[in-house]
Amino acid sequence: MIRTILIATDYSLESLNILKKVMREKDTAEDQNRYNILLVSGYDMGDSIRDLLFNTKSTVFNRLRPEEFCDAYGIIRNKYSHLINKITCDIFTGSFQRTFNNYIKAGNIQEAYYSPAIRSKGKGKFDLIPYIRKCKDLESREISLEVRDRLPEKGRLAEIFVEA
């Protein structure tokens, strides 16, 4: 059976520790399901006509998502290929709870994982955690992460090999 999981991210390498932890738990439990994983960040498109007309998802992703992030989730996808059907990056651009609830229903998302240690910061980003917590149609779980400030490879691809 294929299930869909939403993981709240800010597109930093640290946020992939949520994905690693969830997949490790499912692997340990010998879960027989396969998962479509949505890595989602909140993004405010703004109200400028120019921004709304000329910003596409790909231009937003070029600003938000570093190349290392894509390489890192590819490594995780290969490690847990027996559990992962596909991984998709997305942005949520709504500003109301009912819009988020509709996003969850439309995507047929059953589970959501987030960590308060990962906060979306930067121009246009906003935090999805309040939306996830208020959504009644979603089984959500907080993942505790230890975000280390002193890693020799902080912000680089080798960071995903550090055990969280």
C-alpha cells in the first residue's frame, strides 16, 4: 500500500534529519508500506502583481533549495529505496487553515512530521507547524532533533551522514 507523508522543511540539510529519523523508524518496524514523501515549506508569494505573474515554482525553488539538499535527499532515497516510492518538493502558499486542510485532502496526505528545531527563516518563508497542529484530518507527530551548531561539515553534504 502506498501512503503519503508530509515533512515540514526549510530546505536546509538539518531538516533532512526528520526524513532520516522517520525512515529509520519505519525500517526498524519492518513497515511493508511504500511512501510518497512531500517535503513542504511555507512560502508567501507576496501581493505584487509582478511577483505573482513572473514567479513560478521553479524560480522559487532556485532561491530556496540549495543543490546539496537535492543531492542529500537522493542519498536518503537510495538508502531506503524499499520504503520510498517517490520524494517531491513543494511549497504551500496559502494563508488560511482551510486552505491547508484542502491541500492535505487534495494530496491524500495521511501523516505529517515536523520539528520545532527547524524554523523557516528568510525572505518569504513561513512556518507550517501551526497549520499542521490544527489540521484534524492529519496524523501528525513532532520529531525531536538536536541541531548541532558545531559540525565540521555544517551546511555541506557530509552533514547527512552524521547520526541524529
